[in-house]
Amino acid sequence: MRPAARLLSGTLRTAALGLALSLALGIGKPVLERSVYLGRLLAMQPPPQVAHPVPNARGRLRDSWHASRNGGRRHEGIDIFAPRGSPVRATTEGIVLRRGQNRLGGKVVWVLGPGGHRHYYAHLDAYSQIRTGERIVAGTPVGYVGDSGNAKGTPTHLHYGIYTTSGAVNPYPYIRERRPERAPPQ
């Protein structure tokens, strides 16, 4: 297949996937506009670094990836400890795939980001005003730190995970820790 035909074929596949996903979400912006954005989002390269999801927890970030969990499980994310109610912000732009509950994570939000990476925010105390199918930018509040799900009664924290098409990856190296900027010399 010629390179131009391959590119067109890949673009059509991406657009078709975007259209199918937008039809499945079925709410928010018009379907065509949403499918164009989804196609672009899926075709983007995932960012090498993402924004910190709990800005007021800086300096408390620890790598808890693959720590042992009950039932022989491994931790597929990191825990970011912060006071209850601290805002949790989207680490990338994307589409809110799900805002709901599950047994382990309690109150959770899933965001589809660039390159098809899914960003998982769990143990929330409450949700922000986001809706499933909504397009968001990095820094958009998605919820508030809590201890819902199987974290009930533990110190309040956000469980943050990143899932690629190959499975979970350690989010710790991706989170950008901003250092205070120094004033330029006088």
C-alpha cells in the first residue's frame, strides 16, 4: 500500500473509531464535531508528562506502583495523599468517559486522553460539575479527594492510574512536579 493510501486508511479508521465512540457517548456537543475531536485526540501522541492531579499535595508524591494489595493484587496506580475535599484536576485534555462508582475505587472518573490513554481518578469524596461525554482541558476539576470504595477509613487520598491499550503503566514518572520559579537576577 502506498504511504498516502496508508495515511488515508489510518485517518479513516481513526475517524470511524471517533464517530463510533461519540455515538456511544451520545450526549454533549453535536456528534460530528465530537467525532472529529475524538479522532484528533486518538491520533495525538500521549504527553511525556502530565499535570499534577492534586496541586496542593506537591511534595507528598510517592511511587506506590505495584505495591501488594489484598487478594494477591498489585497496585495499578499511585496514591496521592491530601486533605479531604482537595480539588482533583484532570492531568490532560480529553473526554470524560465515565463518572460513577465501582467496588474498589468508590466514586471514580475516567478520562480518555491523547493517544487513547485512559486516566483513572478514584476514591473521590465528591464529583465536580463534569458530565460523561464532556470535553475537558488539563486542569479541569474532576472531583475532590476522599476515601470512597475500598479506601473507606484510610487516610484520604486520590488513586491515580494511567491505562494504555497494553494495560496499566506506572503514572509516577509522568507526573510533572513544578518547582517554585526563582526571580531573575537583578
